[in-house]
Amino acid sequence: MKIIFAAFVLAFGLCFSTLAQQGNSPKSDKQTGGADKGLIKVSILYPYSEGKTFDMDYYEKSHMPFVAGLLGANLVRYTIEKGIANGMPNSPLPFMAIGSFYVKSLSDYQAAIAPNRDAIRADFPKYTNISPTIQISEVVK
């Protein structure tokens, strides 16, 4: 019985230690906020409007990987967000979706996108009838 209890305590300690290292250690990105500092964030915002449509499945599986592939080694990562609510209850959703690319260099991003702009835009009708707004930012923290 003592051996089983000791094994349980050891396993519990290892699990707790692993969890602490993943999210609660002093050097975690959640606390320092520095992992993305200096990167360029390109946000593509799709505003909500009555009668507008958005095919999230196509966007996730086809459009964003297509554009990401054009960015090559400049791309650090990309994210896809699906709008679910407004900050004010019972208010319209501000955005149906937001796609973001985190890149190392704005000029390299622009150089990759410019010759492919028509192909990117030609893909829009496959997933939406919304004209997106693009915001380019520098990540400061």
C-alpha cells in the first residue's frame, strides 16, 4: 500500500511540475509578453454586416494556407479567429473573422504579396462576399 501511495505522490508531483513549466514558470510568454515583440502583424478583418457570408472551413483549410505558403521563411505563424460576440451584450458582431500573419519583415511580406495580389483576391469569392480591412502593425509587447 505504501508503494502505491508513493507512486501516486511521485506521479502527481511530475504532473504538477510539468504544468508549472508549461504555463506558470517565471519565463513564460504569458508573463513576459516578449515572444512576438518586433514582429509585424498583418490583420485581415472581415466586418460583420447583414447578408454577408463567410465560409470558415474554406478559409481555414484553403485560403490561409495558400497565402501563408507565399510568405515563405518570413512567416513566423498565422492565426484565424472566428467572431462569436460583441463586447456589449445583444449588439451586432463587429467582425465575422480575423486572419493574422506574424512576419519578420514588412518589406519581405509586401514583396511576396504584390505579385500574387490578383490570385489572392480571386480566391475571396470562394469563401466570402465581404471586402476585408487590412491593418498592419508592429508588435510592441
